[in-house]
Amino acid sequence: MMPLMASIPCWALRLLAVIAVVCTIALGGVHNLGDNDFDDFVADLPEQALLLVDFYKPGCRHCQRLNPVLDYLEAEWEKEEPDDSKRWFKLAKVDIEKNPRLKTVFGIAKLPDLRFVRAGRWGTYQGGRLIEDIKEFKERMALVPLRFVDADALTGLARSSEAVFVLSANEDADPSTVAPGVLLAATLSQHEATFCTTSPEVLASLGLGVSGVSPALVKVVAGQGGRLLQPAAYKTERGTQGVNDDSATVSVAAASSWSVLSWVERERFGLVSDLSPDNFMRLGSLGRLMVLGVFDPKHEATRSFRKVFGDVASDMGVRHSERLMFGTVNRVTMPGFMETFNVYEGHPQVIVMDIASDEFYTLENMRMEVGEMEAFLIDVLAGFIPARVPSTNSARYAMKIWWLVQKGGAWSFLLLIPVVALVWVFCDTPQREEARAALREVRKTERDGALRRKNQ
């Protein structure tokens, strides 16, 4: 075989390679997409499908090395499943020279650039460019099977996790059939949340579950003493799927992975979260009051304060999960709170903040005890404590500016200089107005004097 290959001219081998690639594309192959058909192709993808897109340029040498890898994989997977509509992992290419709109939309700079999309969520492929690397990526992104658990296993999961999201369905039910949105949501958030499935009878034996709804998705946590609690169940938004009551629990049979993921993200932060510039505004926009435990790690009362705050969160956070979200704020890593909310130096403090209205609630000289904190929160929910406005004009804008400063470092200060200069120039103050009035009087006097001298 080798002597035969050696006797074939080099140009003939290249021609055969070109013909093979052309035939592969003609018979199916990697999808070649452009500005006109890209959006429709992505929109028509099944929710569980994953599309890996190669943004390339014909003259790019690295792109030329990747092309045969993708063609080989496409040919191999086409042999396994000839029907492209039945394959969940798909490949596509976009020539950025012919499709400048897509290049601009995705901000393509370095080539080749591999992006992937699943259930409307885009990501950047960070792995290698070899055949084995992309195969490994495909295996890693395959749907994660939901583990069916009994009462003992569910109890163990809840005690070892912050929260467990349980699909209530019969043991012989296939999650990919009865609740495909939940299965895909579990796959997309497998590193952030714990999912499993169990029967309605198991949940009922633990005092949990939703009667009359199947399949249902519930959140299970371990309360004090290890007893399992169910603080929430999947609900639709008001007026969707024929449900007019926004507190009604509904079946997840037709729920999309996007709605399930949104619900899971809200419920994951039902207990205490460590707040930072990265997640503060995102968590605050979930529509719940933020109960903030502000502390100084060097203060002697911090340890006892955090324990009391955690006990309050485990109780109030479960009973009022739809209205309250608990988080801790380290004054060292988030110093903007000191000035914005008048946090006293060195002392732990509890602040209830409403991001939507830029208002907050606090109680000075509050004893750091469970009963005192819970009474304060109940009074806030009942409207007995008046809201206060931060010392700055807007807590939301103050946090955003502070977040930019934290992220941008010295560059953010350079960007703020022209803003401050514009404010200084165009914003009137009484002193500046008096100075301008005096200057106008001087100029008027000089002008009148000049006119008199001219007339003389």
C-alpha cells in the first residue's frame, strides 16, 4: 500500500482530498451558515441539541488545520446516525469574511473561534482542537441522567447539599420524556445545583410533595435537626400556561429549560449567600428583599453574629423564601457599604435592602439575637418600620459605580475624571451662580463706561 501511495503524484493526492471534502459537504457534512440563515438555523434547533460553531477565515492556517478535524467528526457521527435531525450534537461553520454581521455580533477577533449554543445559552469552547478533545467535549455535554433515589438517599443528599431539586415522577418514568426541560436544566447547571428524581410516594412519606401535580419539581433542604423541609415548588409566572394565580404550583411536563433554570437560580440563593461585586446586583434583581449581614472579619463579635444570622436565615429564609434573600457582606471586600449605608465602624449590622426602590431598612442598637432579628424582619415585612434612603442619591447607582471601580482599577478612575469635570462645569451651585452674577455686573459696568466715553 505504501509503495502505491508513494507512486501517486502529490497534486493528485491534494485533488482527492479536495474531492472528498466537497463530497462530504454535498452529502450533508458540517453545516455552512451565513448572515442570512444563521439565526433561523439556531432558532429551529431542538432544545436539547447542542451546536458547535467554527468561525473561520479561508486564509487562516490554524483554521485550515481544524477543518479536516471537523469534517472527520461529522463523517463519523453521520455513519452512527445518518438522520441529522436525530443527532443532538451538531457542527457548523461560518466564514467571517463573507458574513461580517456575525463577526460583529459575536466579537470574533482570534481565529479559529469555536462557540456553542444550547437552549438559547451561548458559550465559548475552551478545549483543544484535536479529534479526541472535541469527542471528550461531546461526552461531557451529554444529558446527565437524573438519579432515582429513595427516602434515605434523598435525606443524605439534602444533608450534604445546600439544596436538592427533586423531580417528582414515577420510578419507571423517563425524565427525558415526562420533563425534558428539567433534564436539560439539570445538565446545564450540573456543577451548581443538585438534581434527582423520586416518586410522589417517597416525598409523601417524608411529609413533602405536591398533591395533584405530576410531574412536579420541588426544592428540598435539611432544616434544624436534619428534618427535611420543602420551601418551594416550581411555579409559573402570572398568567402563563393558563394559570392566573402566581402562587400556583404547576406541572413541569411542558416547562422549558430556560424557565426551570430561572426558577432554580432564584431558589438556590434562599439561604445565606456570600455577596460580592460580581453577584450583588444580579441577586438583588431577583425581586426579593435582601437581608444583608454586614460584618468585619476582624471584629470579635463576627463569629457569634454569623451563627445567629445563619440561624435566622435557616428559619425565616424557608418560611419567607419568596420575599426574603439572605446574604453576608464583608466590609473589607465591599467597603462601599460603609459610606452608602452608614455602617458603624467595627460593629456587625443587619440591613434590609430593596434594590428596586433604592430603599433600605435598619435598626440601630439592635441586639444580635435570633429573636431580635426575627422581630425586626417581621416588622419590615409588615410595614411597621419606615424605609430610609441611602446617604448617596441611589444605592443602586452607587453600587454599580463602586463595582466598576473594583473591576476597572486605575482605568476606572481615569474614566471618571471627565465625568466629574463635566458635572463640575455644568452643575450650578449658589457660589458659582453668585460669581457669574458678579462677573455680569462687572462686564455691564465696563460696557456702559465704554459707551459713555465713545459718546463724549
